Amino acid sequence: MNGVDDAADVSVLLQAWSEGHVDARDRLMEVVHQELRRRAAAYLRRERAGHTLQPTALVHEAYLRLVDQKSTAWQNRAQFFGVASQIMRRILVDRARARKTAKRSGQWARVTLDESLAEQQPGYVDVLDVDAALTELASFDARKGQVAELKFFGGLTLEEMGHVLGLSVATVEREWQVARAWLFARLTDSGSRRGT
Amino acid sequence: MEPDRWQHVTEIFHAALARDTARREVFVADACGDDAALRTEVEALIAAHHEAGAFGETPLFEPALSLEPGSTIGSYRIEELLGAGGMGEVYRARDGTLERDVAIKVLPHHFASDAERLARLRQEARLLAALNHPNIAAIYGVAEAGSDRGLVLEYVEGPTLAERIRSGAIPLPEALGIARQIAEALDAAHRKGIIHRDLKPANIKVRGDGTVKVLDFGLAILDEDGGEVGVVLGTAPYMSPEQARGQAVDRRTDVWSFGCVLSEMLTGRTADWAPLPEMTPLVVRHLLQRCLERDPEQRLREIAEIKHELDSALLQLRPPTRASRARARLVAASIALAGVGLAFVLLRQTTRPPAAAEPAQQLTDFNDSAVHPAVSPDGRLVTFIRGGFFGTSAGGQTTVQVYVKTLPDGEPVQLTRDPYQKEQPVFSPDASRIVYSAVMPGFKWDSWQVPVGGGAPQPFLRNASGLVWLGDQRLLYSEIMGGGIHMGIVTSTVNRADSRPIYFPQLGGGMAHRSAASPDRNQVLVVEMNGGEWMSCRLVPFDGSSPGRPIGPLDGQCTTATWSSDGQWMYFSSNAGGAFHVWRQRFPNGTPQQITFGPTEQEGTALTPDGKHLITSMGLQQASIWLKDASGERQLTSEGFAMLPTMLRPGDRMFYLLRTGSRGYASGELWSLNLATGVRDRALPGRVMASYSISADGRRVVFTSAGDASDDGIWVADLDRHTPAKQLTRGDEFRAFFGGPGEIIYISTPGERRYLYRMREDGSGVERARPEPFSNLITVSPDGQWAVVVPEKTVGGRLGLQLVSLHGGAPMTACENCVFLGSGPNRVQGCPFNWSTDGRSVYVSLQYFGLGTSKTVVLPYRSDVPLATLWPKGLRDEQNVSANPGATVIEEANVFPAASASAHLSWRRSTQSNLYRVRLPD
């Protein structure tokens, strides 16, 4: 598949999907998956020491490359990011598992988060910890799991999430509020206080 | 975790967050009862919510920074990352030469060789270099080192506006001060032809000394370029509609964003129209309204105008004098004492149809009104509107608010606090929120939502009212078509996808306000208005294949309709029996039967889920006429519902309608009151009229009948009753006035559209008075020169009135910016445009839609002077109207001329009604 046609192709797939063609969604997943994998790999090659990739930036890059922005409706854009964040999560998790970086020390994540609170610096967490927590959340509240996935791996705004999930912005905001609090508790020490 | 339990945890969590911090702990303890584990869960979640800081809002995973702290670029040493986004990373750096801090902006690592982004960075440098303004962060130069290239910018210490707002709304005076400086910055940019395109709180900094600096011209363009058409750049919540659609933009896109920023400062919320704090001055509300006009053509154009408005708002905010504060207290006290007591008579059993055996149970106890009840799906809660009327409350003076209460005897809880008119609250299918219709400035009917547990109302669906759910994902609601007042029923998904019209009234001025789908979704009951009056209800097929047929009692007005849960019965509120009561009819072809009775009226048909009870609003409406003159104020009518007063000569007689309830809110018998003797008299016994006009000599009346349907049309009668009343027309004519000598001007619907006609007093010489169609006739000047009409179409999205000449002459637009409503209950409230009977002055009522303020401006009128000379400032809005020579202002609406310049009549309306639960007949 060459790059020029990709853009047209993905735009068409998004349109078809929005019109109810479910197989368009599968095809779209395939294209986006290939693109994101390739991007992640390329990124890692030129990566500087000590830096890992930022999934939301990758997803946006993929969008710019794959989608003809002039002919794509805003809602389709949201759909794209919905699919892309799902795939991004899978890629990151696969990669982390494959490399067995053994960074899966919940301890590390907790310490970083706690320090970050004190200094108001952005906190970074391990992908596998996040993945596990998201899976757990989705097991009893699928919608909140979905909202958090879109936010973490796709960097979607509330409005975009609303479009992807067919919910009002207010509902998404409420869902996100709870999901965020629960995940934070889960990924830090406050989780153990809860005894769940 | 069990889904039910989790659901419970989150409900309490949300309800707790909606409360003040101080009351939260007690609330959680209460809500959890003796379930200690539940309480621990909720408290842990709330604690995490507060501790989470920026968790999840900032990238979760480590980003690849372009520059390392400690590294250098040119002579600048990188200190720390200040912020990062798709368009760039900004670092604080130290200028080793000049010994000062600077900000350095570079492209993100992975975009460092992106030609488009590089070009944009260069553009930003050039545009900033052209700007030199104290409210814009300056550019010092460009730093280059190897492949790294960055802009060297003024480093502004202090929080961004976004950070400020995160801790809550900004107090009004400070917010206006900040807005004023932002406007200065934009003004400077616009004067250089530069559009910012990404104005948002995160791009604005407030220094410790109060100086505001606008940052980040990364998306700025030159006005003449119009931007990259087809590409959407910007930040979603602050983007103007045209920018979000990828259309060409100009400086008005910044005006929109400015409106968003100002609104966010005042409300503390990211929504271009979250309710403003109550104390927000009118001038600021208007300013926001004009900035946030979706159509750029209608939007405010010049930043200079914004500055001017902000200055006048800031001026108003100066602390009040002691005397005016004391006056305010006095007024508050007298309002508190003004509660009116009214006795209710409960439903009584009658021998006619099967009637309620169980006494009605009172659910609310207000001394004003509780209307528009709706029950939650589980039957535990009821939501309603307090303070409104049952007809559309549009144009009313009181504020109306959404309430919720637990059935049967929980405390009513107020959920909204904004000044907009509201009606029709309903529960969402999961009962987590209440969605209601609000009439926003510009006569926009929108749906808003508010959490049942309390919280800030949020927009739910624009241009959608009377909304109900059909299952979880589909909605049924009313939508205005084409920007006018033509409102019909549509269905769509909750995202407004798959939208499909079901029914639109045939006439452009018709408004189908409310609807209810049968449980099998094959039929829809429609509640509609036409010509300003409620019609009988209508049964329409859900597939929209036909306009359906009238249903329910046919000789009355129908204001609510609903289905029993088995689809066997249809319930209506109708005044077919003379006053509003609840009726039902078996689907599809039963006979309508009245099921509630009594001297009070009942409106509202909220069925409980068990199908055994009905919640309805029961009470009385009263309206009285007052005379205000040099000797003070006195009440001229005290009984019933009096309206539409006319006074011919000072101290002589006053005519008015006294509602008989036979057909409509706005119809009644004509009474006369002799002011000298106090004697009252029915002027034309047995004649029920919708409108009337007295001849200048006080001898004759022309009226439109609201009595038996066979009497429909225009009539004339002598007030001395020596000759019988004479019927002149037999159509749908609902307003007629005496015009020039021997002439009657009226509105009629010969086909599908309405036109103005004139005829002689004997009914001969009928001819069209104007070639074009109108949707309503408000009044006619006593000299017959001018008709005040509601145009068929709004102009530029604004609903104004027009003064059209009946004898050739330039028309004049009135009240364009102070939205007026020419139909509905306003017909009762008095026409907002009223000539005194001597023809020497005009009373113009200015009602700011939904904002709860109104006034009347009295203007001199003369037949022999062109309007443009008489009123050189025009009539478009309050400023214009009151700036005309000879204008005087009366600080209330619903004012009528009282036959002398020093006196006027006031019309005042009060409602007392409360919710009752009534057992339905089997």
C-alpha cells in the first residue's frame, strides 16, 4: 500500500464505517495497526537514550499521514482516534511484554507518581501497570474503561470521546472523573488502602 | 466489584462532589448509612479525585523532549520545560549575556523537520516581531544551534488563566479587568491585520502585578490570508464554528474565542454558555451573546466595541451608594411578605365518568407555582419547574427553576439558578440527570441537562426542546426549522444522528412544542400552538407519513399529552370544559372523558410507572390591572384573570377582558369599569373574545370571537347595546383593530399564509392591506397609518417586529435586539407595542428574553411626521428606543396607556399551583 493512497483509503473507510459498514472498521483497524507499528518502530530507532515514545503524539502523527483532512468530517476524526487509541494500547503493551523490560514494578510507578504530586510535575507510569488497571476497571465498568483508554492512549478530548462513544460531553466528563480517580487510586498507594 | 455496588459508589461520589467541601463528609456518611465498607470506598475515591492533580490530563508516558535541561542553544541555557503540545515545546531558559530569563519555543522532536511546522514557526516569529504591545509577550529573536532552531520569547512569570480558572471562577471585577487587557492585545493584533486563532485560557498569563499577557501566536495568520481552508487548526472548545468547520476565518474568530474565555472566567467552566453568575450585569450578558453568535455575520465585529462595553460594565461595578443599598433591602423585605394565600379544593368525586376514589395527595407546598411535573423511571422522584406557568413561560418576568424531590415527602431541591425561562424537565433513562428546555437569548430553544444530585447545568442539545427519550439511544423533540419560529417534531439518536422530521405544522408560524410517543412507537401525540394559541392535540404516525388528525377533546386547548404504559389510553390537559382539567381517551377511537374536576385547574399529565397515579399541577392563576398616577398606585381589578385594558379618557371608563376560560388563556368577556363610580358592567354579555379594539369615540368595539366555533371571525358592536352585534367575517381572523376613519385592519389566513387586510366597518370593501405575508399582527396605530407585525421570517437570526405602513412609507424595524414575542401568553401580557387611544404616544415594551428584566419606553407619536424624523434613533434596541427625543422610561413591562401622559396601567399576573398525586380511575 503506498502512502498517497492510504490517505484516500482511510478517509473512505471512515466514511463507510460511519454509514454502518462494519467490515470497513476491520479493514481500518488493519491499516491503522500497520501504520502505528511502523511509526513506533521508526520512532524507537531514532530515539535518544532514556526516552520512550509518547503514544498520543504517535496517534496524531498517524492521523496526519493517513487521513485526508480536507475531506474528513470531524466525527470521523473522532472515530479514527477511537480505533487508533485501542491499537496503540495493544502495540505498547506488546512491546513492553516483548522487551520484558521488567519495569513492571508497581513500586516504581507509585514512587514516581507520589513525587510528582509534591512537585506538580507530570508523572509517568508504566504501560503494563496502566494496562492491568484498565483491564480491571473494564471488567466491572466497560464504559469507564473505554473512556480512560481513549484518554490515555489517544489523547482524546471530552468532546471527541463523546462522539466515539455516543455520549454527551457531560456524561463523558462524569465517567472520566470516576475512572481517573479510581485509576489513580489503583496505581498509587491509596489503592492498597481500599483493600480491593 | 459488583456492578450494582459500583453504580452506587459512583452515584454517591458524584452527588458528594456536587456539594460544598464542608458538607461533603456529612453527606457521604448519610448516604452510606451503616454500610461502613461502602463509605470507605466512596471516601477513597473522593480522596483519590483530589490527590490526582494533573494525572491523566497530561501525557501518562514519558515524552521525548527536544532539549535537555542543562543543554544550551546559542547563548541560552535550557532550565526547564514549561509546556508542550503538537505545535511546539516551550522551555524556560537563561540568557547568559543579558542575565535574564527567556522562554524558548522549539518544534517537538518528531516534527523538527516537518516543513509545514517550520514554516509556521517562522511565520510566528515574523508576526510577533510586528507586534509591540504591553499585553502581548514579545519576541526577542531567534536562537539557532545545529539543527535546533527556536524562538526566543519574553518569559512571563505567573499562572496561566487556565490554571487560575482551575481553582474556580474569577470574581466579576477581576475577570472584566483581565478581559479588558485581552481585548487590548487582540485590538493591537487586529490593527496589524493579525488574527490569533488560538486564544484560550492556557495561552494567557496573568502576572503578579495584574498585567495580562497573551502568548502563543503559533497559529496566527494575516487577516488577508483567511487561513488554510479545509484544515482544522485550533483548540476545540474555543474554536469559532467557522474555524471548526475548516472555513476561511477573519478577526471575528478571535471575537468568538474571546467570548469563550470571558465566559469561562465568569463561570469557571469550559462551555461557551454555562449559566453565568446571577450578578453578571446585563451589559456583559449582551456582550457575551454578541461574541458567541454562531453566525459570524451576526457576531460582533470590532474589538474596540468589546473594550467599550467592558468599560461601561466596569463603571457599573463601582460600589453602590448607601442609599441604594438600603432601598434594595426594603424591596427584598416587601417581596418576602407578599406571599398570597389561596385555598385549594381537592378533586371531588362526581357521578359522571369513573372518578378518583382516593383523595389527591399534595406533593409540594409553594406559594408560587410548581408546574411541568415528570416522574423518574423508577417512580421514586419527581422533577418540576417552580415559578413558571403552564403555557410556555416564554417572556415571563419571574425566574423559573428546575427542582427535584423524592416522592412523596422529600424536600424539594433546586437544581438550576440561571435567569432563563425553562420548561419540560424529564429524567434521562438512567435517572442520573434531568434534561429540560430553556429559552435562550435570541429565542433559541435548547435542551440543557443537570445531574439529579446537583451540579452545574450543561448544554445537552441545541435547538431542541420538549425532549423525551425513546429508549436509551433515541430522542423525540421539537426543533425550529430555518431560524424562524416554525417548530416541529423530530426524532434522532442522542448524537443527533439519523435525524428525521415527524411532524411540522402547516403554517410557518406554527410551533409544535411537546410530544409523546406511544409505547410501541407507532404514534406520536403532539402539542402545538398556532397564531399564539394552543390548539387541540394531534395524533401523528411516528413514520411521519401524514400530518395525522386532531385528538382529545376537540373544542379546547391542549397543553400536555401522554400515553399510559400499555398504550391503551391517551391523557391530555385541556380546557375544553371551560377550565383546564385532565382528560383521557382510549386509543385509537374512544370518546374523550374528563377525569379531574373542581374549581381549581389541573394541568400536567405525569403518569407514575405503576400506571395507577397521575401527578398534575393544581391551582389558580390570577391577573389584575393597576393604575399608577400622580396620586399613587391602586388596584382596579381584583377578581379572576383580567387582561388587555383600554382607557379612553382620563378618569372615565376602562375596558378590559375578564377570562372566562371557555377557550384559551387569552379570551374573555369585555367588561367596563366606571372609574368615578366604581361600577362594573359586562359590556357585551355572553360574547367571548380573543382581542378587541374600541373606536376613538368610545362608542363601538370590533372584536374577534373566541366563543362558539360557529361564531369565529370578526364582529362589530355598539357599546350602548342598542343594536345587536354584527358578524363581519367567518374565518380564522384572530386580531382586528380600528384603523383610519371607518376602517378595520385585521389578519387572516385565506390559504397557507397570513396576510393583512382592511375592510369598512360594515364588512364591505375587503382588500389586502399589504402584499407580503406575516405571522402575526400586534397592533394598528389609531390613525390607521401603521401596522405592527411579526414578520414571517426572522432577519439575520433575530426576531424583531416591523412597523409597516398601511399607506405607503418606509417600514421600521423594532426591538430587534431585545427579543420580543408576538404570540403565546404575550398576547395576554399586553402587546409590547401600544398606542395610546388619543394617538399621541406609543408604549414600547422591551423584554430581554429570559433575562428577567424589562421596561417600557413611552415615545411621542404624530401622524404628520415621518417615523424617521419622529424617532431618529430608530427602535432596534433599548439604547436606540430610549435615545429618541421625548422618550420616557417606565421600569416595568406589561404597561398600557392610561389616557394621560402622567398615568399608566400595569398588568400583573400571579399563579399559585402545587403538585398533587391523583389516583387514576380504573
